[in-house]
Amino acid sequence: MRAKGIAYDTGFVRHGEISLEGFDLDVVRRDLTVIRDDLRCNAVHLVGGDPERLELAAGIAAGLGLEIWFSPYPLELTPDGILELFTDCARRAERVRLRGAEVVFVTGVEVSIMNSGFLPGDDVGQRLGHLLGRPERMREAGEKLTAFLAEAVAVVRQHFREAHLRLHPVREPRLGPVRHQVVRADPLRRGRRRLRREHQERGGAGETGRDHRLRHGGLARLGCRGSAQHGDRRARRRRVAGSREGRVRA
């Protein structure tokens, strides 16, 4: 594994409002130091919708020697708005990279669901309602998303030399029922099989009445065919036959 990291939230922007009002750089430095020293990470995934915050956090992470995954997160934007966000962030990520940091630019996250232009609907709930249970719509959305990401990567690479495509396409559902097989470890069944196998291998030859009673008594206790009474009857027959043979010889 090349990198061990964790995501760090710099604030999500939706309709002009940001989820984190305050952004104290001392707190960010403390948090990133904890990520490096206490969590023993060598990389950090910086996520958010404010390009300036992403660049500031990336600069701190670079000073701490962390590999930076620069990840702008668009929310409720059009495809053109997403490209504008990616372009701005690509320039900023390149500035951090030129200062000597190891930077990966993440082009795209949950783009199709969280933004407009890929699926019908004015919000996430409507888009999911349109998508779920309709494989043909998932394929259509996936085609749109793939074409958009190809364009986005081309735009990003104009400003960020080391751009990497991190694609999260819409997955098609696996059609047909999912079968689950439960394998149970049954000691009772294993015991019966073992006793049967041993009995078949020996074939009953040379067994004394006691051996036979022990073997079939064990089978009876395990609930399979054969019983201690059956063993007792066979043993009694042998004793009777032996006594008759002795009388004849006498």
C-alpha cells in the first residue's frame, strides 16, 4: 500500500452556504499533526467546496510532510459550475505541488447524484428516486458521467501537471436474485459419519460382542440407525452358536 491516510473536511458549500463557519489555521495544523503523529498516516484527503480553504490546508499538510489528495467536492452545481470549481482548484493544487509537496488531484466524487445535469430531479432525493430500480437509467447516467469526467480531466491537466483521474462511476445493479448459502458445522452429523465410516472399513470382521455393542451403542446415542439392543442380540447369537458348537464337539 503506497499511502495510509484519512479524509479531512474543510467545509462543504451548498447554494452559497458553507458547512463549517470557522476555519482556524492553528486548529487545522493541530488536526493534521494528530493525523500524522497519532494516527500514523502519511497522506491526507482534503475534501471541501471552498478552493481557498483547500489550498491553505494543503499548504499546512505539505509542511508536515503529508501526501495531499486535493479533492474539491461540488454540491448542487451544473456541469459548467463543476468545471469552474475544478479549474480554480487545479491551479491552487499546482502551486502547492511546485513547492515540493506530493499532490494527487481528485477529479470527481459523487458528482452525478449530488449535482444537476446528470439525472432528472431538483435534489438528491428526486435523483435517487428516478435512478433506483431502473438499470437502464443507471447506464445512461454512467455514460454522461464518464463523458463529463473525460472533459474534466482534460481541463484539470491544463493547470495541474500531475492530474490523476479518480473515477466513481454509477454502478449498474447486479441483476437476478442473490443466493446465500449457509454452511453449518454439525457435530452430530460428523460423528455419525465417522462412526459409519469406521464400521464400514472394519466390515464387522473380528469384532467381539463388546466391540459391536460399543460401536452400535455410540451410533444409537447419536441418533442414527443401529442400537445397543441390536448389538446385544448379535452377541447373544454368537454365544449360543458357540455353546452349541462346543456340545457337538464334546
